[in-house]
Amino acid sequence: MSDKSAVIDQSVNDDPFWSEHHQFFTAQFSTYYTKPQKVWGRFHVSEEEYMGSALEIIPISQRRGTRSYVMMQPYVIEPVRTFTIGLYDKPKKYADLESPVGEVLDARTEGIREVQIGNAQAWYYHEDKTLVLWECFFDRNFRKSHIDKDENMQRLWTNFEVWLKKRFPKATTLATPFDDPIAETHDYQSFLKSLGYSPLAKAAFGKKI
């Protein structure tokens, strides 16, 4: 038997693209994790030019200008395990099973890694003092089928709102599209209403800050 180590990526994401990491809350998810997990957010902020982008949905008075773009990815921190595999010189053969090539000799925890579990995006239009929260969600395996009853989704959205309002303290309005592919329209609008949003325009919900 020969030894071969199988090592998974162990490094925590230190990509300079992410300017800030912020701990949000602790959540219990129904799949993948057997104990409560601390939910973190990593943030990227940049300035960009716009000209009519998404303005058919959100009522923005300035048709062109500069806006701040925010990308946030929620994630959890997982331990990274290293396995030492012993490979058989001659794989064992069984009549009713595939032939194993070896066996695990040792398993160790070495380091941690960030595991993305959702996504969020927002823009801040400075002249209009309007924050457009375009999307904010956990991936399918980390949310309930009816998001209007999903407390983790509500907490994620609320924490993202709090961060945005601190980053852009002059904002007076929060706006968001009235629908999202992650849920049925009725459930999604019930979710927005539970967060204090109400119809703002034909295809948008909003609220005052």
C-alpha cells in the first residue's frame, strides 16, 4: 500500500476585491449543517456611471450620472479537512461492489474556508438619495420554500439594510423590484411587506428611511 495525501483548499478568502467582512447573525439551516452557523457578509463597493439602467423599474429623477454599487455575499466558515489515503497496490475485488482503490488512513482539520451561501446587490443614487436593493437571498438549500415565512431570509435582508444605511447615511428612500425569480410573486411581495415595504411604482416596492 502507498500513501497519498488529498488536501482541500484551506485558505480563508483574502481577495482584496472584498473590502470588508462583517458578522451578521447566527442561524440554523435545515440542510448541510447540524448546528447553528455564524452568517458573515463580504462586501465590494465601487463607483460606476449609469444611463437609464433599471430606471424603468425604480423611479430615479436623474437619468444619468454616477452611482455606488455594492455587492455582498453571505457566507459561513467551514473547517477544512485533510485526508491521508492509502492506495492498494492491487485493488480488492468484491462480487457485488466496485473495487476500492484504497482506504482513509488519517483525517485532520487544517484551517478554515469561506463558503458562499447566497448573494446580494444594491446601488445608491446620490442625487436622489435612493438606495436600490436589487436582490438579497440565501441559496435554495439554505432557505425555506415560502420565503415570507423564512426568518433567516428576513434577518439577512434586514442586516443588509442596516449596513447600507450606515454606509450611505444621507439616503432617504429604500426601493426594490416587486418580484424575484427565487419565489412566487405573491410570496415575494408578502416577504417585502413583512419588511415594511409597500408599492412604490408599477414594478417596485419601497419605504422611507
